[in-house]
Amino acid sequence: MSEQRVIRVGLVQMAMDPDAQVNRDRAVALVAEAAGQGAQVICLPELFTTPYFPVVRDAKSPGETIPGPTSRLLAETARKHGVVLVGGSIYERDGDRFYNTALIFDDRGELVGKYRKIHIPQDECFFEKDYFTPGDLGYLVTKTRFGSIGVLICYDQWYPEAARMNALLGANMVFYPTAIGTVAHLGEKEGPWQEAWENVQRGHAIANGMVVAAANRVGIEGDTTFWGGSFICDAFGQTKIRAGAEEGVIVQDVDLDHGEVVREGWGFLRNRRPDSYNQITE
């Protein structure tokens, strides 16, 4: 499969309603809007069918199976618009286990990739270990006619090892469906959270010579303000476009050959010393 080298990427930034079908319909409309602006690869936010329920420890959420209503609608939407669709993530029920799962559909509407979130946080207002089993499918890079696409989910953003694994698997673009914001009663004592969030991902782009795109949610849910700020940066960490705090889409052309220039010129991958990294896994 030959890859097109200049790709138009679209990110959907959403506020979530308590009604899952309202969220699905809104997601479909925003994907159509991005496709209408020429986007060829489009990404939705994390857990886009529901409010962010891990804010508390005892939320009742049944999850859904794959295939199920969301996956079928995403497949239909990708096929209709001829786009590669990174379906944000959904709360997947698989037997008696639950996962935070991203699906990738190609431009024919075929399910070509499935990634279950590996790094699971457990902090005040982000009680994800109460709900999600750590992913058991490993890291995933999917070849499509619009590039080799990796997907990681939200908290995975803080781990350089996850980004590096995607690069080693051949990704030239990595998408991060996200649900992150500030919590009113916690404050930002370490410094501005949004700056750190964007900066660490820009670092992953530079270190690995690959495009990074993060699609966040927006809106106020209880004490949490999801800041949006969805962005796309190139393979040298330059932020090419950034959303504000409103619902909508952003679209940006990215040059995959630029990533090859970065990798070749700076040699971060070819000069690795994996023989010296053993302590990382101890």
C-alpha cells in the first residue's frame, strides 16, 4: 500500500451530553464537518459517548460491546466520507472486563485497528482504575492509504516509552484521544497543566520524528473544566494549529516526508542504545 505523503488531519473537539445517542449524533456531524474541509484522517476525543464518569468512584456505566452501536456508526461514518477515522475511545465491555478502547476504521469503513489503553491513572477526579483493566493488546500501528497511524489514549501521553514503541512499530502519525482538564478544588500547584500536557507531547514528536495530534473534550462537568486545546504538531514539535475551548473541529495539512527528514538528520532512532535501557523494565 503506497502512502500519500501530505495528509490533511482533522480533530473533533466535543462537549458531552448525558445521552449517548446525542453524543454519537454530534460526533458524526463534526466528522462530516471535518471531512467537508478535506480532512482525510479524523480523530474523536476519549470516551466521547458519555460524560467523564471516572470523576467519581461509583458511577454506574454498563459499557458496550464491540461490535456495538458506536462501532457500527463509526464504520458507517468512515465509509460514507471516505476517511480514516480514529474513533476516540469507548468504554468497552468484554465479558466481565472493561477497557478504554480506541478503534481505527479505514476509508472503506473496515475496522483495521483496536487499541486498549495501557496506562491507567488513579488520582482524585480521575479514578480510572476503578473502571478500566489495563490494555492487553499491546501497542498498535495501522498502515492506511493516508499514513501509518498509531493510537494512544490520554494518560498514555505522559509516557515516552509508549510514543517510542509507536515509532519503532513504524508510525509516522500518533493520535491521542483525550479527556483532560483542571479541577477547581485541586489547583495547579505544579504549574500550568495545559502547557505541560502539550509540551510533553511535542517532545514525543521531536524525539521520534512523527506527527502528534491530540483531540480533547471541552465543557464543564462538575468541578472539572475540560480545556480543549486540541492540537496538531509536526515531526519537529512545532504546533501547527491549536483549538480554543469551544466545541468544533480543526484541520491541518501535515507532511510525512518532513518526519523522515527529522529522523535522518537527527538520528534519534538509529543511534539508540537499547542495550543500556534494561533498568527501565526493572
